[in-house]
Amino acid sequence: MDTSSNFFTSPIRLENERARLTPLAMTDIDALEKIAFEPSIWALGMNHLQERADLYDYIASALEDKKQEAAYPFLITDKRNGQVAGSTRFGNISIANKRLEIGWTWIHPQFQGTGLNRACKYLLLEYVFDTLLFNRVEIKTDVLNHQSRKAILKMGATQEGIFRKHQVTAGGRIRDSIYFSILNDEWPDIRARIFGLK
């Protein structure tokens, strides 16, 4: 795949038995509006969506980042019931350095702990390492988000360090971010050991 010419222009659709990831579009706003305003989703997030206008701005910002070739946002659908469950994306994309970040993930609580997020992460990692042939995936979270930190480690990522006073949340809190990574030469073992696939 010629990542430099096709990554942002060709629709990326990823799917397995559990999850479907499709390119996020503004037309997804109606489906996302049904699940996006649960306060617990944004308790430790950078954003705080409370109404349709917030969701519109969130999607518009994600699509602008895609236009600027900095991100590729996805809509998450749970294939068990065909319901839209949230969103995730590739971000901080550096094609020249063959690295990107997986993040900006939010899933409505009714889908949390069901294996959906794990299925999504597998699809994203598989695409990065097996299709794009990138060298590195970065994952970060709020240092206070112990649930997220535990989940990232459980998927085989290596903790690298804490960026102090790294970001300012929508609520004004100064956040420390903790970074993790997975490298291409670690992926075969993680795919087999963590995800049970060869």
C-alpha cells in the first residue's frame, strides 16, 4: 500500500466478527447523539460533550484533522446488535516516520467491558502493522485514568513515561499524560499471546 498517497483519500473500513470501524462522517451525528452525552464518558477525557452543538464541533474538528492529514477518525459499530457504540481514531500520524497514535476512543458504558473495545484495538493494530507496515503505535491516557491504563497494559503495550502538565482539558484541569507504545517487532507475539491469533 502506498501510504503517502492513499491513507487519507481511500476509505478505511475494518471489520471482524465483533466490531465494524468505518470512516467518521458528519452524517453520523444522529446516531452518535443517542449515546454521546453520558457524563461518565467524558469524566477523564479532554472533551466534555453535553449537547448536539458540542458533538457537531467534535466531529467537525476530527474531520478537519483528517483533512490536514493529522488524523483518521472512525465510527464504532457493535456487530452483535448493529448499534453505534462510539468513536476512535488514528492520530498524530507521521507517515515519514512510520508511526501513529491510537486513541480519542470513547464507547458508551453499555458497551464497556463487553470485548468491543478489545476487538476494535485488534483491528486498528492489525491495520497499522500488517497493512501500513508502520514501526510504532503510541497510546496515551490521563494519568488518573487507572481503568484505561490497566486496559492498555493488558493489550501488551509498554509503558514509556509520564508527560507532566501535558494537556488542558475542556474543564480547565491540567492533565498529566502517560504514554505507552507497541512496536512492529513486538506485534507478532502480542497478536498470538494477547489476542490469540497468528
